[in-house]
Amino acid sequence: MIEVDSRWGIPDSTATRAMYGAVDALICGYTADLVRAFRQWPTAKASFATKFVNPDLLLIPRHQPARHQTPLPHPSRSRRKRGPAQARTGPYDRECRAASRPLTTLSVSANNVAITDRSLMSQTAGRTGPRKAPTMSDVAQLAGVSHQTVSRVLSDHPNVRESTRADVLRAIGQLGYRRNSSARALVTRRTLTLGVVACNPTLFGPSSTLFGLEEAARDEGYMVSAVTLRRYSAAALNEAIDHLSDWGVEGIVVIVPHREAVTALSELRLPFPVVTVEGGHSLPIPVVSVDQWLGARMATSHLLAAGHRTVWHVAGPPSWLEAEARADGWRSVLEEAGAVVPPPIQGDWTPLSGYRAGQELAGRVTAGAAGRGSPEVTAVFVANDQMALGVLRAFREAGLSVPGHVAIAGFDDIPEAEFFTPPLTTVRQDFTALGQASIRLLISRLGSGTTEDDDERVVIEPRLIVRGSSTLS
């Protein structure tokens, strides 16, 4: 690490070195020369080590060098009290006067120099190091217009001639100008940023919902700041919302599939609008959701219509609202049909849990469990496609054909579902529509300026996709 002292330029003499303290080395020269020297630093280091105590510490002035053969007095001594002498323009005062910038830091490696002080960056622009970022004034100067005109173009103001707009946009492209969102927020008091809190983002449902929200927000001119929670807790949810509030988001969408999250969210009093995704029906907060109950009824009814006397169910985690709604939909169809309702087999959304459930179901088939009082296993509704993948493997390993011995239907319609063996019958959720509806609802609340709780509901209907896992071709 090399520290550049931009406050003083110290003449290279024994007396001044003693005056200013221990100076291990002093390199005088322009910044470009310094950069060239730094690139050869590993080689030059040995020669410095023979002369100075610590060859890794350099004090480097940000201005032209000041070399003197005789010691010069310290500027703090009595000579500074001579009035007119204060304004003298001799080489010492001209080259070694105090500067306003603080200490500058450079990181040096064998072949590269990273300059982190903006003053040095500007000195090396066009030669070495990064150049200064273009400003709105630079755009105005290149386009031959005023600063206000550039601002109007960036704000898509209607009262700008098309030729002028084209000139400004051309200048923006040439300079690579990017608007300072922080400065814009100070002026407009708008950040045009929405927050999203998503639980379990590695699962297909939450991750697809998050992508749908981001796409919909961009279409509406908003950016998204997202906080993902690998494991849910009330404390983690509160912390995530606090972070988003600190980042200046204008509103938040919370993907709350957990029952505990619903309880925690209902107790919060937030200064901005909030919309929930899959938040159940008990929240006093606007909710956008896919009709999980209806989707489960579609899948179960389809299997019964294929001639099966009952349908078994591999369920999701009981703490998940979606799992509960799908189980309720499955059960309601069986009860309405007067069919036996088998005990659901619990899973956790993963293929492994589906595989274990499939082994249990396959054992019932091969052991003739129906003769011991349990309903026959000929059809299974699985609460998501990833668990259905595990069930399919377990059945294949047990020598059971699908749908010959057992028919299967899943839920979600993940992209791989149509490539399963056999292709999986499933319930499709439109995550794009889910994201669009959530963002539209949040923006409408932003426009109305309300943060009051309400029970507005937007429900998106799912769609049954029939493939080879449930019907013989």
C-alpha cells in the first residue's frame, strides 16, 4: 500500500526530512511518471531498501516536484508572520503550499496501479487509470443546449423539440452518461425503487415469482431491490423490511408463503404501501395469489375422471399456505365424490422427499395394501413438480409403469416437466401475470398515497396441463 500525502510537498533534504518526521522515501514527478514507476516497483524496491528503512511506504506530492539543495524553513515558524511574505510566489510556496485534499491511497501490484483519489484520476485521464464520469453539464455542452434542457429530455418532458431531443440523446450515447439516481431522488423525492422480500428463493415458486415481479416493475419504470430469506423467521422478516426502508424504497411486495410470516406481517405498521403474494385470506393487506385450491381441484378431478376410485396425495410442508390450500382442494374433491380420503404423505418440496414418498406408495402397491384396508394406490396428486420427479423415479425403480400402474399429476409446470419420463401432467401457475398484478396493485396504492390496511384480493386462475403421466396414449 502506498500513501500519497496531498497536503505537503516535502523538499528532498536531510533537514526537511528531520523536520517533517521519518520519511522513508520521496518520489518527485508528475502522476504519469509515478504510475510508470509503480509498475516497476517490485524491481525498484530493492534499491530503495538499501537507502531507506521501509521501502513500502512512500510520501508522494500531488503536484510538481520541489527540489532544493539547501534546507528550507518550516512554514509554521516565525517567518510566516511577515505579512507580505505570506503571498510570495517563490518555489517553496508555489510548489509546497498546503492542499485541500485528504490522504490518497494507491494499491500497487506487480503490474498494475489502482488510484482511488479522484484528483489523481482526473490527472491521469486519457493516459493512465479510469477517466472521470461524465456529468449532465458535459452532456449539455456537447449537445449545445442548457442543463435544464438535458434534464427535460431525461424526464421525457413533452415540451422538447424532437431535433433537440435527438441531439441530447446522441450526446448521452457518445459520453456514456448515466443519470445520478441519488441526485434525482433528492430533487423529485422519488426513488422509483420497489422492494421485494422473498422466502426460500431456491425453490421454483418463490424464484419464479421474484423474476415475474422484477420484469413487471421494469416495464412500469421501476427498479427492484430484493432481500431473500433462506429460512424464515419473524426477526429476519422485520430486518429485511428495515433494510429496504433504509434503501428508500417506495413500497414493498412480500412473498409470504409461511403462516408465521402472515402473523408477523399483520402486526407491522409501515410508512409505505405493502402488497403480499400468496398471503392467504386472513391478512388486512392487499393480496395477489394464484388460486391454489382451484388448481388442486383441477388435478384431482382429472384423475378421478380417468376412472380412478381415489387419489393419494404427497403434500408440501404444513407451515406453507400454498401446501395447505392444495391439500384442501384435493380433499374437497374426494369428499364431494364420496371417495375414500387417504392419509396424505408429507413432503418438503424437494425431489428427495418425493422419492421417499414414492417408495412408500410403491410398497403399498407391490404389497397389496388394498387388501389390508387401505385404499388402492392407482393415482397420486403431488403438491409440486419437483417432488413428482422423485415419485416417478421411485416407481420406476419398483418396476411400476406410469400411467399403466399408477397415474401422477403435479403442480407448478416447471420448465422440465414436459421432459420427464413420461411427460408430467401438472397445474400451471402464470408467474408473469402474478408479478404484473402485484406490481400494478402496489403502484396503484402509491398513486393514491394510502398506506392504510385493506383486504383487496387479486386471484389468478391456474391451468391444467394434461400430459402422458396421467393418461394412456
